Amino acid sequence: MAWTNAKNKALQERARDVIPNGMYGHQSVSLLPDEYPQFFSRGRGCRLWDVDDNEYVDMMCGFGPNLLGYGFEPVEAAALAQQAKGDALTGPSEVMVELAETFVSMIDHAKWAMFCKNGTDATSIAVVVARAQTGRRKILYATGTYHGAAPWCTPRPAGILPEDRAHIVYYQYNDLDSLETAFRQCEGDVAAVIATPFVHEVFRDQVDPEQEFAVGARQLCDKHGALLILDEVRAGFRLARGSSWAKFDVQPDLSAWGKCFANGHPISAVLGSESARKGASAMFTTGSFWFAATPMAAAIETLRHIRESDYMEKMIDAGRRLRDGLQQQAASHGFTLKQTGPVQMPQILFEDDPDFRFGYHWCAETLQRGAYLHPYHNMFVSSAHTLADMNDVLAATDEAFAAVRKNRDAIQPNAALMRVLPARK
Ligand SMILES: Cc1ncc(COP(=O)(O)O)c(C=O)c1O
């Protein structure tokens, strides 16, 4: 069946009347090539269907939540069994304690856990816990990092007051001198340093953390009596089965988790060590749905698979197949790709493509051949992506490279992107 998007376009038209901008946040397709569907009807494994029933190998995994495959049976069975008993009740169920115990047993620095819904809840709570613990104000924040959409961290300034950021002080990721300078500027007033496990921002190459930076950040926090917060919301359990900086022997005091640890069920978590327990006990936080038992049951089952299955090795094998295949294809069509970050969280940009016109065209052509890639956001591999699925992606990308090569001189940059790119880069 030929690729069409008539139903999606009609829904977008209706949405424009009743949803601000037709859609908001990172799930808006307003900056993507025009072909990209806004609305989807179903997902299974690593496959996704849009409302026009076009099928894709999905390389976005719901922007991260899909770790083991959409509709992964053991997790769904655990969720359904709990749902039949009760979900958002007058108080939490037994699974809350079991889930906290599971995290404490899996993550070295974790001695306690709190649960919420989204990554923004978790990073924001971690910041408040650090301030409650230390009685200090300043949060040292790596420039350009996405930690969520609350006033202290949202990337868009509309509606945000300078006061909301008055005690956010910026440093450069992987640059210990800049972190030291920030500590010096705020002598005696730093509550916490917050960092992601590696640099995974939109429109740019991903950057690995330097061991010296991770170790140095820990030492500076210890020296100045500040807490270290690791924001694992995006990368957690895709790099390691435990804390992402354990490979450097660096343990944070607090960590924020979300997206994938219940394989798509809505739950996030703040984990903390003894060094943050007092602050966590003193501050007030809650939410009507934060104690719902169904996502907790899904999380316990997902975490069991994280501990006991070869999900990580499967993601890495599939990601490696894609990276190697793309490298060869790009070369044979006369392009150079910048493939950065871990293979299981690939960022794929074209070399010499400052306005992203080639990347956009290539992704749009790939989309219409059955693979959903993203032209400026990092992608995610799940353990449901098989080598055969990656071969399907590669079949689509090969034809897409040929189309870009053929149209090379006529390809124009995306107009919507051009209106906002200078401010975003
Ligand atoms: C590193 C990081 N922190 C926090 C968040 C916010 O998570 P959520 O969108 O679930 O609020 C995200 C979301 O992409 C993220 O990537």
C-alpha cells in the first residue's frame, strides 16, 4: 500500500483549534519534515503504526520509555494483574515498598526511593531535596542540558521569570575548571551539581563523559559539602544495569530516573543515599497519581528483566548493526555521517549540514520507506529491535541516501526549523 498521511493531516487540522500550537513540547512535530505523522494508532515490539496505518520500525521508542518492546507480555501481565486488584487507591499498595527495595538492591548509592510520574518531577524533587538537605541555594547546571520542563530548567523562556533561575549557576560539561569557578563564585552556597551521564542534547553531536570530569565533580562536591545529582532520566538502564557513572567508581548522592524503567508505564523515581535522607524526609512533595500501583508492578517486572535478561546485549548488537551499516552506506553514496553516543542511543547527523537540510531530507525519505528516524534528537534502540529489523531500516536508508544524492542541489532547508534554529543552537 502506498504511503499516505491524509488522516494524520486531518487530525492535525482539528488539533490546531483545540490544542495550543496543534501540539506542545518535544512530541510536537512542528520542527520535523512535513511528512512526519503527529498521531499514532498502535505499537508492538519495535514497530509503530501511525493513524494512516503506515508501519515503521520505530527508532524513537516513545522518546525512551520503550525498552523491552511495546506491549512486552511479562510486563503487561504484571500490570494487568495489579490493575485488576486496584491502581490509584486511597493509599499505596505493597508494590511500592517492593519497588523501593528493588531499586535499593540494584543501585549502589540508593538507600531510599521516592516515586513520581515524569522525569521533570524527579529532577525537580532531587533539586529540592538537595536544598533541604544542605540549607543552601545554588544548583550548578551544565549549559544547554535538558533536565525537564519546569521553570528552573525548561529550554523555552516564555512565561519564565529571571527569579525562577536566580540560583541556577552554569558550568561547561566535561570542563572541571568551569565547575571549580562556579563553586568559587558561590562559596558556601552550593546545594548540588546536576549532570546527565553523557551529553545527549538536540541538534548536536553526543559527547561521552570524561572520567576525570566525573571523578572531579564528585571530589568538588565532597570538598564543598554539596550533593551530586545524576540525571538518569534518558540514559538510565540503556548504558548499564546500575548507575551510569559506577564504571568510573563515582556514586551520586541523588539520582533521577524515568522513561524506561516500567517499559512505558507512567512512573519516575528519585533515588538517594544516606547523605540526602534528611532533606528527603523534611521536604513535602506528592501527586494524586504518584502512588498508583499498576506502574509500580510494571516497574518491578521490568527491573527483573533488566537484572536477569540479555536485553542490554541485544540493544547493543542491534545498535551496532545499524551504525556499521549506515557508515558503509553513507560512504558508498558519497556522504559522511556523524554517528555519536552509544550505539543503543544513536545521534545521527550529516557532516557539513549546518542547516540540517540533508539530514531532514534523508529522514523524510526513510520515513516513507518504513523506518522512523529523527533528524536532530538522539534515538533509542530497544531489546525488541532484532538484526532483521535493523536490516529493514538499512534497506530504507539506502534508498533514502540515493534520493538525497539525486536531489542534492535542489534540497532546501526546512522553513520552520530556520525560524528557530539560531536561538536553539
Ligand atoms: C535528561 C532528562 N531529564 C529530564 C527529562 C524530563 O523527563 P520528562 O519528559 O519525563 O518530564 C528528560 C526528558 O527527555 C531528559 O532527557
